Amino acid sequence: MAAFAGAGLAVSPHKVGPDYIDPGYHSLATGRAGRNLDAYLCGPELIAPLFAHGAAGCDLAVVEGVMGMYDGASGQGELASTAQVAKLLRAPVLLVVDASSQSRSVAALVHGFASWDPEVRIGGVILNKVGSARHEELLREALDASGVPVLGALRRERQVRTPSRHLGLVPVAERRGEAVEAVAALAEQVRVGCDLEAVLALARSAPELGVGAWDPVRAVACGGLLPHPATGPQTPDRLSKPVVAVASGAAFTFSYAEHSELLAAAGADVVPFDPLRDEELPEGTRGLVIGGGFPEVYAPELSGNEPLRKAVAELALSGAPVAAECAGLLYLSRSLDGQPMCGVLDAEARMSERLTLGYREAVAVSMSSLATVGTRLRGHEFHRTVIEPGAGAAPAWGMHLPERRVEGFVQQGVHASYLHTHWAAEPGMAMRFVERCAG
């Protein structure tokens, strides 16, 4: 992405799956919002429209895969896999192969990937972690007869490594200077080691999608892919729009770009704020969205910003709509690892040794500022914390996968849960939230 952007192309970045961190690096590389393509969260029918929305006006779109190419939602075949997304987009695949500790075997590996599903078109191979010129020569010789061209080879290089911790890569927002240097070094390595003209030619071989781009205004008005009404929703002028404050900054980096777009389409004035630095909520705040992130890393700093904690508590306890996911849930609790938080919810949060990870099927079991009882959707959990609830709040969701349970909190206008959701699949949530902010 960075190599093509550096060559002057407008590059649209996309990521298969629910991951929030990789799109941050994509955004750094391209200067555009990184967007997710998740066929489990949004449904296969929305993949191509969401892709077209993000790629509008660009010269090239690059979609990073997830896990192994054929790995998807557990027990559900190809659903949400890179292979399924490639087929839905009719996009050729550039297979990145870890070539360390092998030579001729790489041909068998590539042959297996290329022949597993004939509907997936593998148009080229990038050899990664190549040890030497001789190693590269052996790999290329082995692949000569595979029918899949080698479009690049990348050597092992410490400078481009990215540090990880308990939930994956350290986000860009926490190491921006280092991340800029690493992405620049990686772009140079790709420029030298890859045939960018051949990669661009491969991308241009993709046929037309023939679908309309997803549109947040139409989604709010019609619930997704229905024809645009003759008269769209009446958007109030900016002065009469309810202000919806959206948490941002290093502690709250997990957010899908479409959420803010849907809130704006529903009539909100979306204003970001940083709970680490800002001591007040944006002026005129009528609703609050606190997404995911790493509050456990910044618990002392978040706790130390007492003026903002009090402002959040005052707004939430007044009955204003508040939508909190995962990190937001922790921030609204009484404490996190012993550090005082906002105290909106009668709950204590702490780090755990156990990683909770996976797709979920959920149904709303309480009326809230986001959903009516019975609303069904799919979500994703990803955390190493646990919540010990007190009393007084109703649950938010009834889970159906992997086991039946209730989860989350609904209390006055607050909807707080570990469940990450993608509002493009249920745009009525954004409309409902903004209506309650305005009401």
C-alpha cells in the first residue's frame, strides 16, 4: 500500500475480518481510512458494496487477508475467509508465502493453495523472509513450473518488524513515529523487491464488480441495499444537529469508519474527543460513543483525568444515550485493575490470563438506545479482561454462539457490552441512537 501510495497512486486500503489494528497501519500507509470487509459481521451481500464505497475515486484497492487464506468463521466453511472475500470481489489473489526454512517445498505449498478452490484465482506469489540471493534462486526455480508467477521477494529485515502484545500489534496511535519509520522502510523494501508494474497489471485484470457502492445516507433511510427513496432523509442544518462525542486517542483506537459515517447520515454532528487528554466533553454533547481499544494499558492516565470521568458520569447518569463497546465498557465501570474509572456501571474490571476471542450470534434482550428487544445481529469478542458485575442493570445481549448466555449492561440510556458490532449490518442502530440524542 505504502509503495504504491509513494508512487503517486490513490490507494484504497481494506482488511478482511474484524481486526481494528491493521487498518490503522493501512491508514498510515495510504492517507485514507482503513476499512474492514467482514462477511460474518455484515453478511456476504454487503462485501462488494462496502468495498466499492471505500474504493471510490481510487486508482488501486489492496485487501489484506486474515489468517490462512481459507480460514473463516469456525465451523462455517468459507464464511468470512479471505478466499470468500476474494470470490465476492472477483479479485485476483497475491499469495504471500513465508519462505523461511524451505526451498523446493514452496512449489507444493503454492500448488496446494492454487488448486484447493478453482474459483479463487491466485495471480502471483510474493516470497517473504527470504534468507539470501541463493535462497531466492532456489525458490524461484521450484516455482517456475507451478504456473504462478513470482512477483516479488522480500528479505528478512529487523527494521520492519512491528511489536506485539496481548491483543496483537501495538496500534499506530501508540507508536506513530516508529510506525512511520517502519512503514517507510517496508515501502522501500517492497519497491526494490517486488515488480510493482506486474502487481498493478494483476489488479487491473479484475473484472468490473457491477454493484452499487454502499451509501450511509441510503443505509439509514432504507436499511441497506434497497433503492434510494425519491426524497431522502431530511438532514437538519449543523446548528440543530445533536452532538455525538466519539472517543478517540491512543486508548480508544477500535472503531469502524462506517460508524461515524452512519451517525452523520442519521443527522448527528460527530465530534471526536480524547479521554487521555481532554478534560471536558465537546460542547453541547448529547450522546457518547466509546469504542474499543486498550484502556488497560492507560488505566492510570484515564483514572487521573478526573474532570472528564466526572463529565462522562454526569452525562450518562442523566439518561443521555451512551454506546460503549469493550474498552468503553471498562471505562464506564467503577474500576479497572484497581484504578477508578467513571463509575457509571456497578461493575469492577480487571485483566485476566484468558483470551476471549471469536464471532458471536446475539439478540437484544433489553430495550436500549441502540436496539429494540429481539434485534438479531452478529458480533465479535476480543479481550483479556473480565467484568465482575454488581446489581441494577439489565443485560444487553443474549448470546447464541459459542454458548447461550447473557452479556452486557443496559442502564437508562447506556448500552455497554464486550460485543463489537458493525453498524453497516444494522444501520437502524445509528438512526435509533441519534433520534434519542435529539429527543
